[in-house]
Amino acid sequence: MISLILDNPKIGEKAFELMWQDTNDVFFLVGQDGVILQANPTFTEILERTFEELKGKFQPPSLHNMTKDQHEAFLNK
């Protein structure tokens, strides 16, 4: 879907940016090694962390099964 948006000059990068920034949904990109490469503002708000704190961390296996304390312990590894 992302390629359809970015490849369409009528929609393009601006629409992607709006979807990334102005949503209540969580989006994050993970590298092949499993570390977080990018995260949208909703992701950082939910985890109560800045992107700088999350960047390079390994993603939690399942965000919805972790308590806030478990997230805290994971992020402090």
C-alpha cells in the first residue's frame, strides 16, 4: 500500500506524511535485525518515550501483552 501512495504523484509523499503523523494508529519500522528504525508520534506517546529513546532498541514481541512496567524494563535493557 505504501508504494501505491508514494508512486502516485497525485497523492505522494505529503499523504504518507499526514498518515504517519496524524493518526491514532501505531506505526513503526523495524530493521532486519529487529531494532526499531522509525516510529510515529502515537507509538512514542503510548510508550511514553521519545523516538531517541526507542531508536535502536529491539521491538517488544507484542505490545498489547506487556504492562507499563514490562515496557519500562524492556526499554532499559
